[in-house]
Amino acid sequence: MKILKDRIFLSAVCIILASAISFILLPKFYEDKGVTVTVLRAAQDIPAGTKIQENHLASVEMGK
């Protein structure tokens, strides 16, 4: 139990935990952030009852 009260030991454990979190866990959370999907959205206001044509739509890449 005396080793757990040692400041150098505790600081070494904290540094090891921080590096494990930053180099192992965080990249796993952000793996899928680079994936993009192409979606269609309205390029302008479309009045009700209007037949939607190709010129009314715009394709945009967005993150998943």
C-alpha cells in the first residue's frame, strides 16, 4: 500500500493511462468521421404541386 501513496508512481500511472486513452481509444471513436455520403437536397424553393425535376435538386457530400 505504500507504493500507491508514492507521487512518482501515481504520476507514471496517470501518464500511461492518458497515453493509452489518447492513442488507442480516441482513434476508434473517430474512425468513421472521414466517411462521406452523397445526398440530394432542394436547390431552391419548390412550390406545392410542382413536379420535381433534375434542376430543382443539388447533390451534396455530407459526413455520415
